[in-house]
Amino acid sequence: MGWDVREGMVVHTADGERLGVVVRRGDDTFVIEKGLLLPRDFIARYEDIAEVLGDEVRLRRTRDEMIPGPWLKAREREAVVPLGRFGAPQELVVELAHEEAHPHTVIREVGQLRIHKVVRTEMKHFSIPVRREELVVERLPVTDEAHAQALEGAPVPGAVAPFEEVSFVIPLREERVGFTKSTHVWQEVRVSKVAQEELRAVRTTVRRETAEVEERGEVLHEGPVDGLHS
């Protein structure tokens, strides 16, 4: 995660101590300084940041776990080696430590897929035959013989007397189209999640102690002093 660290931000350690303010930023580290007359400074890595809230930075490390900066290194206490018997061989062993990085993977969420099922309405067109009743009115000349034959096969609506005013209602019908709907599955959406493995190049910073040898006065030794450097 890329933290937005700016100069002047207040830095606190994991145990709540106010370490100082950010005075300088680098690509992988930033410098924290506290005090004016007797300044103390520390070097922190961006990966040591636990959270950034406003103008405050909280680290994952405690005060004792911090890396000393140039000011503290210049004022480190000098330890005097106790002298043995004059002329007797004496050996001093200074242990130099280094850090090793052990990469491991952390699972985090990088995205989501949401499938939404929505209902859409579309128009379907059909052409089907339907029947409709229509009234056909015919006016024909009638004779007594033809009138008698017509009355034999057709019902007479009511007893209608001559010269009697009457109205006849003849219903007309037609077929209407109705729909019966049924539900069917027409498509499936299948989503599969698979894990793909890839080789990713990563980097981090580690610390290594080296020995700096400083000669004062007449110091006799065999071989170059730089040979002590690693």
C-alpha cells in the first residue's frame, strides 16, 4: 500500500510514544527527527507504517525497534575494551548482524463480480384467425304461398299482430384472443472461480551491520584495514 507521508507529519510508535516529525522522504524510507538542541533522528520504512490518520503516522515498531539515523549514529557511546596483561595476546570479537527477508503471501480482496437478474418486457406479435357475427338484412317480395313456406322453417319472434309496433334485438358475437402464459428456462449463466499462479518479482529493504575501523595514533596491524569491511 502506498502511504501519503509528507514532511511535518507527527510520527508515533506502536507503543504510543511520540517519536518526532518527518523531515525527509526517500523512495523506500523516511527520516524522523525530534528536538532542536540535542536532535534525535530515526529512519523508518514505509512498510513499517500501520496507519495514517490526518497528519499523524502510527508505526508497527516500538521505540527500541527503530533504526537510528545519522544524528544518533554520530553520538553512539564508545565502549572501551578493558586491557589485559601487557604483552599478552588479546582478541576482540565484534558480532555483526544482518536481516534476512522471508517472503510470504497474504490473501486480500482485489475485486468483486456481481450478477444482477433483471426483468425486461418485450412485445410478441401473433396472427391467428378469429370469427365475428355480422347481420345480413334482405328485403324480398312475399306472396301468400312463399310466406307460408318461410314460416315453416323459421321461428316467429313472439306473437306480433299486424300494425303492432315492436323492436327486435339480435345479439352479434365475435371471438376475442386470450393468452395463457407459461414460464420456461431459456438460458443459464455459469460463473466459475479458478486460481491462477504467476511469478511476481518483489523487493524489500534489509539491514546489515558492517565494521568501520578508525585508526588513532600509532596502530600496528598486518594487512589492510579495509579487509575488515564486509
